[in-house]
Amino acid sequence: MAVPSEKYARDLRTTYAPAASDSCPYGNFCGYTGSAYTGDEYDFYYCGYYDTSSYLLSGGSWSNNQTQHRRVYMYGSRGTVIYTTPNAFYHTASGDWGPVYDLKTCITGA
């Protein structure tokens, strides 16, 4: 979570450390509200389908740190896949959550 007046996300369970692509725990897919892994961090650690339309709204970044060869499907407003991440381990410092309404983690890639 980004604390007011701070640029970087922090894990409130530990001491302060700026969020970076490698701050996403192994096995998770992480979404950030800001570019370059800043802003609020959302960790998706269960395999499943998530409605992100109310909190990942525009701009942002993400880190696919799931187990090896896993991908994430991102769905648009009509429920169709609009983007598939490359296999883990993959990071995007400048993305756009604007057209993304939902995502599904743990897709097995080749």
C-alpha cells in the first residue's frame, strides 16, 4: 500500500522498502497502480479469476513472478482476452490497466 506522501508501495508487515519488480513474492502476480512498480501493490497469490475493475484503473505496472511458465490473461469489458503476459518471470514497468476489467492467473504456458 502507498502511504500518503510516499511515492513507493510498502508492505506494512515489514520495514519500508521501495516496490520494485523483484519485490513481488515468488509465486505471485503483482499489479501496481503506478508505473515502475510504484503506488499501491496488489498481490494475486491464488490461482483464479479476479475482478480488478474497481482498483486497477489506469496506468500502472505489473510483475509476473508466478512459478515458471505461468501466464496471466487480462480481460476487457466484454469478457474477451485482450492481453496475455509472457511466461513468468516477466515484468512491465509501464502498462495500462485502463482497458483491463478482470484477470486470470496461473495459465500454463509453453
